[in-house]
Amino acid sequence: MTITVARRIALDASDLHKGQDATLTVTNSRPNAPTYLIYSLTGLGETDIPQLGITCGVRRPTLAAGPVRTNAQGEATFVVRIPAVNGNPRVWLQVVQMHDASNVVQRTIRN
């Protein structure tokens, strides 16, 4: 009998500041695979993404960046410009690939 352990993509994000670039790093993902960064301003929740065969962990996801192809070690970096938004909203970030998703990272967009 063979037991398969699912890969768990890891996402880490720098602090988010209005009008500045933020760096998000991806590790432990599928090597050489298209990878997408999604976000939500409405919070956690399950949303099906049939094109990727997954259920992501955020409500009303929006594509922030991608696809970015991971390297041979399953690593990638996203650099995204944070828009100048009103207030200090919270944002939930997640990385998704075909049949796989990362942890959800919550950040507050600051001045």
C-alpha cells in the first residue's frame, strides 16, 4: 500500500504599505508549475476554482498576479504594487496551482 502525502504550498508575505511594492514568497510547491496569487477583501471562506480543480480558502477571490512559473525547487516570488486605498483594510492572500493551494495569509494595508 502506498500513502501519498499532499504537498502543502507555503506562502509568506512582507508587510503591505500603500503605494509600495510587497514581496510574497512561495515555497514547497510543484516545480516548474504555473502559480497564481489571489486575494480577498471579504475574508476567509471556501470558493471553488474549477479551472484549477481546487477549493481556495478565501471568499470572493480576485487574481492579483500570475501566472508565475515556479523554479525547479518549487519556489517563486511575487512582487506586487499595493494600491493607495482608503483606510487600513485587511486583505487575505493565497497562492494556487493546479490541484493545490497554500496557506492563507492575512495582512492589513498600512500607510
